[in-house]
Amino acid sequence: MSRAVTAAKRSVGDRITLVGYSGGGVIVALLASRRSDVDRLITIAAPLDTKTWAEYHGVSPLQASLNPLASVSATGSVREFHFHGGRDQTVPPEAIKRYIRQAAREGVRFFMITEYDHGCCWVRDWPTLLAMTDARGRSSRSPVGVKPPRLSIDAVKQ
């Protein structure tokens, strides 16, 4: 995966943004903790503490898998934006909030979008969500030039 990101950099420049949904969010969080060229990390409905996620579902811990929570301090100066749906029954909020609390630094943002579940409506509203992660690292409820959908967003700044 890291080699693929390095190859993609040839067309996008020196600093990169990693985006991942659900388990893909786990992968990009782990990848961001191992690379020095990641500028921005965006996760959507991602169980960033896989131990909490496994406990929530009553399944065995993921023994052969790495847990992003264990490497959260390695993301250093990466600007992080983590989105979660208020109706998500697949990833409990605590599986993201524990990661956010452990990160406990400027530049890490958590957005709980009340109306969303694990699958709805991330793709439909992606342009607005992406705009919320603007180039300066600030969050915004209504980015310039983007018509926001009707959302109830609880943004928590860490």
C-alpha cells in the first residue's frame, strides 16, 4: 500500500491526503502513522480503535491486525478529520472517540453527523464533507461555494 501511495505522489506532489471509509479508514490511519509525507488524514465511519469495535460486536480481538489507537502518537503533525454517523450501528462512536482523546492535539477534528448511518449518505454529500477539511486545517459548517446539505453536525475540536 505504501508503495502505491509513493507511486501516486508522482502525479499529486510532495504532500498527500489519505482518505478511507470503514476498514479502509483503519488502513489509511495506520499508513499515516508510518509516513512523513502525509498532510491530511480523512476517515469516514472507521473503527480507529479496533479493540473497542471487536468488544462492541462481541467478537474475538483482531489478533493479527494492528490497532490505529496504538500508533496515534506517530501521526504527529498530520491534520486529521474523522467523520462518524450518529445512526451508525457498525462502528460505535467510542471506537473513534478513544482515538480522538488519545490524539489530544490541535489539528485533529471529529465530526458526528446525526442523520448518517454506516452507509448513508457519505457518497452523496462527499463534496461538502471534503470542503469541511479545507487547506488551512480549520473546520467549517458551510464552506464557501458549497451548498451544505441539511445536516446536524456536532464538531468536536481536540
